[in-house]
Amino acid sequence: MTTLQPVLITNTEPANGPTSLLTEQDEHEVRCGICAREVCVGEEIYRLGSQAMDSGLDNPFRCEVCADEFDDFHLRT
């Protein structure tokens, strides 16, 4: 009998996630809402984040470091 086991791949970035460099897909420079580092995001993430801020929410953009710390904090609680 064959069993499936989950595999965690930790060295890959999300296809549409923020990056530290401008690329063809990540053409918008924004600031991290926590530490103010510059990050580059794609059109869809930029549009959604801009809509959130236009509606009165805090800056939703996160650099990779702050996103990891945020995720680690919520995993511990």
C-alpha cells in the first residue's frame, strides 16, 4: 500500500510575491508597511494593496524578512 507524505519546500518564493529586485513581473516599487524597506511587487498585488490603502487600511505590503517574522509569530501563538 502506498502512503502520501507531505513535503515542505522552503527555498522557493511565491510566484507573485514581493521581491527585492525589479523584474518584468515585479515592476512596482513599494515600501514595507513594517520596516519601510523597498520591495517590488507585481501589478495585481500593487493594485490590491493600493485599493486597501485607499479604503483606509494600513500599508499591507511586507518585505520577505517582516513576512517571515509575522508568520513565525502567528505559528507560535
